[in-house]
Amino acid sequence: MREKINDEVSVVMYFSARKRIALPHLISWQNKDYTIKEMGYRHSILEGRTLHHIFEFTVNEADLWMRLNLDTANLHWLLEVVSDGNAD
Amino acid sequence: MEMPINDIEPLIMHIDLNSCYAIIEQQANPLIRHKPVGVAAYTTPRGFIIASSYEAKRQGIKLMRIIEAKEIDPRIIILAPDPEKYFDAHRRFKAVLERYTDLVTPKSIDEFIVDFQGSQTISKGQNLLEIGYQMKEEIKQALGKYVTVNIGIAPNRFLAKVAAGMDKPDGLTVIEARDIPNIYGQLNLLDLPGINHRYESRLNRAGIFTPLDFFDAQLQLLKGPVFQSIVGYYWYLRLRGYEIDAQKFPVRSFGNDFAIKEWTYDREVISRYIMKLSEKTGRRLRKHDYQAQGVYLGLAFDDGSWWGKSKRSKATIYSTQEIYLNLMQLFRQVSFPAKCSHVNIAVFNVAPASPFQLGLFDGTGLDTRALARASDKINDRYGEFTLIPARMANMEHVIIKRVPFGSVRDL
């Protein structure tokens, strides 16, 4: 089941200077914290001149996949979609 | 006199992503790996599956409607396409290949030709088979561990594609000149790239039933009764490992099409689709700095019939408005035999737009051009469809970006 959410969420992100990677680490959504289990894919898109980073990943706390969007114009995070990996 | 097999070292590589859109979705979402997945233009029951995962393909789910796929396996996970993600994967895929040589030609969003002839990598003594395995690893690092590719290596592009199709998924096959007859012995005519059912029946009529028959056929037979043109000669060379498919074709047209979700008789609705398709096509035309001198409009109907007409124009066509007005002249000529289900437009006879040549009897057209360019600038800056013609109001979620089949010139 895949569900559109489009809620702004709180996110803790880290940057490793050694590995040169920057990824979200913890997402707080509906009063629950979720930590990233496996990053599936990360890509960026341009909406006009605004760059958005899209992160797709599973979390440790539930059998859930999330799609998160970082708007680099205002550095706000949007949880776009969640899925349990099953058919609708 | 019979031409011998081209006995050169196999240095052409064909490489393609397995089940491209589906596997990228499975990479992105670990919860849907090893499950049947279909990517469909629309996720409604009548929506058409354009790519399916290996788990779905194994059950016979390929290009079909969602409703049919669900009859085969109700657990199939249906996803809408995510073009930007696939474009990103295409660029990463290409970047890996370009580490080895600059002779990398994209054939579509998920397949490339890599030409190692004269490559420094090879002259340094590296074996192409080793390079192939190394590429597979690097592609996993660049796109994700779930992503696999098929690689074929052969003396020409045609045989490299044949090789890539021989050991799916995740294969790596080399065809050397001496293997060619043996390889043809293992295949059917329809396994050969470029041979469809129409060509197959044409070959059958000439007594050619297998790739080996095709390979053994005399040049005169292919040029004459079978293909009745130079195409027969090209096949004769291609089958023997000579390169015949490396030429680049100039851009001739730009087009867009749209499968309508709710089929309709309403001409007003269709004219709005034509407007939006005109804007999409116009944006692409101008992005590549081309202008056109003709338009084509095609409509399909739910009784299976279709209508299509083209129109040449003495004046150059550049702006969205010019495309739309020319198309509407065609649209007024059509009568609907049934509900309209599909709209297809194109502009053709394209040529570079700069420097701009004024026609003797035209208006200058400069105001239209300046307006089109100014509008494009705003949309480049603030996002697609920020500034739109009034006819396109409230169409934000209609005719959205789609994944391209074939051409990747817009990526």
C-alpha cells in the first residue's frame, strides 16, 4: 500500500566529511521517530531553479519505506510518500 | 561471390539495464524487491504496464493492462513512472561507461553502445571481459546493489545486442567472429534485433525460417525478393559482423503524445490537450534551438480507428502559439467516429532557428519569438508551466512528464 502524505517533517541529517556523504538520519513524523535502515536511492530534481534532493529509504522501527524531499531553497523537509511494500 | 565473416576483434559493447524502470523502483524501495512490480503510465485498471520486474515477467506479465496483470497475479505492485529518477539513473549509468572511453552512445534511456575500437583501455592490455565485469560492479556502486545489467560484446552493434540478450538477467556474453554461425543456430528469427513479425513473414515467404537460413541466404535473394532494396544488403553485412548501424541521423521532428484518461467527444477538452502538447513540443523545439515548417496531428478513437494529417507551412513555426494555431487548422477538419482516446502531435521539417531568416511576405515574427523566449526564460527559472497560455489553465496534473521511449536527446 502506497500512500501520499505530503507533510512537513522534522529531520536530523548528518554529513560525513570523511565519506563525503550527506544523508538524513532521523525523521520525526506523527510523534514517532524513525531512523534510516537502508537508503534505496537518492537523486535530485530541479523545479525551476530550485534544487530538491529526494531520498528513498526503509526505516528500522517499522516495515516502512519513505520518500523524503529536501527543498534547498528553504531547507524544509517534506515526507511525500510512505509504503509498506505491498500491492494497493 | 560470398562475403566472409568480418574476422575482427570483438570491441563493441552493448549494455542495458535489466527491466530498467522496475529495477530502479526496486532499488529505491527495498520492500518491493523480489516481488512482482509493474510500472504503468496510469495506475487505474485500464492503465498500461510499460515495464515489469523479472518476478512479474516470469509469470508472463509484460506489456499489458493492469487489470489483465492482476488476473495473473493480484499481488503485483503497480507504480506510476518517476521519470526524473530514471533520467538520473541514465546519467549515472552513462558516467560509469565514460570512465572507460568517450565513445559512448545512448540508444535509449536504459541502453548504451560502448565502442572500444582504438581505446586506450584496451591498448593498455586490459581484457574486455574483465572490463565488463568491472563495469557491472561500478554500476552497482553508482546505482545500487540491486541493479543488474546485461552486457554483450561482439564485432558490431547488432551482434553485441544479440549477445546482451542471450543470458538475461545479469549476463555477459562475448560473440567472436568464429562463433557467429553457432550463435545463429541457437536463436529464432524474432530473437534478432530489428526482426519483427512483419519481417519474419517476409523472410518466411522467401524460405528463410531460422537465423542460420538468413545468414546463409544469398545477397541477391535478400536485396531482391526479400527486402527489395538496399536494406537486404545491410542485413547481409550486419549478419556477418560488419558495422552498418553506427550512423547518426539528423533531428527531423519533435513530438509528444497523450493517452486520454477519460475518453471523450468533447472537442473543447481535446483542444486544451492540443494546447498543452503544443507547449511541451514547443519547449523542446526551442530548447534545441530549432524551428519547424510543418505540423502533424494524430487522433485515435475508442472504436480502434485513427485519424492523422500533416500540414506544411511556408512560414516558420517556433512559438507554442504558432504550433497550436497550425494544429487547430487540422483539428477543425476531423469528425469523431467515436470517443477520442489518444492525441499525438509533432512538428517536422525542423532546422536550426539561428540565425533567423525573415520570409519576404511574412510578418517579422520577431515579437512572437521574443515572447516565446521570454516565456521560456520564466519557466526555466520558476519551473515548468509557471507561465502558460490561458487555454492551459487548471491543467497542472494533465499530460505530466513521461519517460521517453527511444530518443534520449532531451535528457
